[in-house]
Amino acid sequence: MDLEIKGRAAIVTGASTGIGLAVARELMENGVSVLIVARDQTRLEAAKRDLASFGNVQAYAADVSSAGAAEKIVESAIRHFGQLSILVNNAGRAHAGGLMASTEDDWNDMANVKLTAMRRLCKAGIPQMQKNGWGRIVNMSSIGGIYPNPKLLISHVLSAAINNLTKSLALEVAADGILVNAIGIGAVATDNWSFNMIPAVRRTRPEWNDLSDDDVLARISAEKTPIGRAGEPKDIAAIAAFLASNRNGFVTGDTIEASGGADRFM
Ligand SMILES: NC(=O)c1ccc[n+]([C@@H]2O[C@H](COP(=O)([O-])OP(=O)(O)OC[C@H]3O[C@@H](n4cnc5c(N)ncnc54)[C@H](OP(=O)(O)O)[C@@H]3O)[C@@H](O)[C@H]2O)c1
């Protein structure tokens, strides 16, 4: 399917690995120039080298949660590409734990990277899309924004807020030709799972102590996910690319569930 986005320009945050890297590649394979963003410069440059064979890619190292970063990221995209049509707010991670085990810093750090950065990037990017009379925003959320799991309280409260922001913003900018959607992601095998989720799963399943991380993910996915497997970054990238494309002309304000049918994954 031709997504009809050849020649457009995108920002993908959190694109040095995992889902964001797969989204950047999918967009580039459809002829989009992409500015990839993440904090670790070395990993970001490695991702840029990996992506270079698919088309025009530029990199900007930034912490999306720092004040002023959103404006600088958008400025960088305009400097490189002369325009901005697509914004994929993907940077972030999970925080495993309930309210009582979490700290004020956990809450603030997660809110800054997931929600505040998203608000700032939308605010900085939308005027560029309004100039084109065309824009697409995709916000990475979690299935827990729809079906909250107390074992991931902060992540899921913020995901619900992302879904709400997505809906309201979609209504605000619909007349400008800008469509805004979210993806309610289930368990997808990435570094995020290895670092933030597997240790929490292990705490509840001491009988799996001898299993490798990959086997723990396979077991918990088979148990919790109706289709019987964890997602792969490319599963999410395909949906993000469609939502970010001209072939999507009628879906806006929605949170697409992409979880293999699971309503929780821990
Ligand atoms: N994987 C899942 O099962 C799952 C489930 C639900 C929702 N999600 C959401 O999907 C998104 C992508 O997840 P993933 O699994 O692909 O994660 P990942 O593999 O851990 O990759 C996260 C990416 O975000 C970047 N990043 C993190 N904090 C950042 C910050 N403050 N500023 C700029 N970049 C930052 C990381 O690079 P640096 O560390 O170098 O900055 C990396 O490129 C996240 O928002 C996550 O919450 C994932």
C-alpha cells in the first residue's frame, strides 16, 4: 500500500532503539525524511548510521523532558528539511510498581518524559503543520491507559492522560488538516521490557528464576496475550506509519489498541 507520504518530514522521539527506531525506518521506507531524537549521542549516531540506507535521516540528541528541548527539536527539523508534517511522540519507558512503592521523583520523572514532553512537542510542532495544511501526530501510549493495572500505576495513569490529550487535541486541530492519534501498546520486546518490566515479573514469579529474559518474556506473553506472543517493534511501526500517512484520512482522536488482544501484560 502506498502511504502517500513521500517527500514529507517527520520527528520521531526515542528513535535510537526499540519501537521508535522501527517507526523511523518504516517512515523512511515510505519516502519520509526523519529527524531521530534520543539522549545518548553514541546510540543515536549508531541508529542514524543503521537508518542511512533507507533515505534521509538526521539526528538530534536531547532529553525531551528538559525545558526548551521541544522548540530546539522542531527548529532542527526545519533547518534540515524545511518543513515538518509528522510528529511521533515515542520517547519514554515503563515504571513498574504501585502507588505505595513509588516516590515523588518517580512520578515527576515519568510525567515529564511521557506527558509534559508530548504537550511541548505538539505545541512546538503544530504551527509548522498548520503552515502545510496537513499534519499527523502519533502518541505512544499503553494498553494500560484503557485497562489500568495497579502493578504499573504511574505508567497507566499517564497513558490515560495521553489518550485524553490525544482526543482533545484532535478536536482542536481537526479543521487544520491535522489528525492526532495514540497507540495503546501491549507487551513489545524491547530494551524497555528487559530493563523495566522483566525484573518486576521475576519478583512475582520466583519459579522462573532460572529462565533467560527472553524466556520470561515468552512465558508471560503466552500467558497474558491471546495471540500467544509478545509484540515486535515492527508490529507497532506498521500502525504508526498508517496513522501518520495520507491513507489515514478519517481516524483522529483515537487510541488504537495494539496488544495482541491482551488487556494487561504483567
Ligand atoms: N515495549 C513495550 O512493551 C511498551 C508498552 C507500552 C508502552 N510503551 C511505550 O512505547 C515507547 C517506546 O518504548 P520502547 O519499548 O521502544 O522503549 P526503549 O526500547 O526503552 O526505547 C526508548 C527510547 O526512548 C529514548 N528516550 C528515553 N527517555 C528519553 C528522554 N527523556 N528524552 C529523549 N529520548 C528518550 C531512548 O534513548 P535514550 O535512553 O538514549 O534517551 C530510546 O531511544 C515508550 O514511550 C514506552 O513507554 C512500550
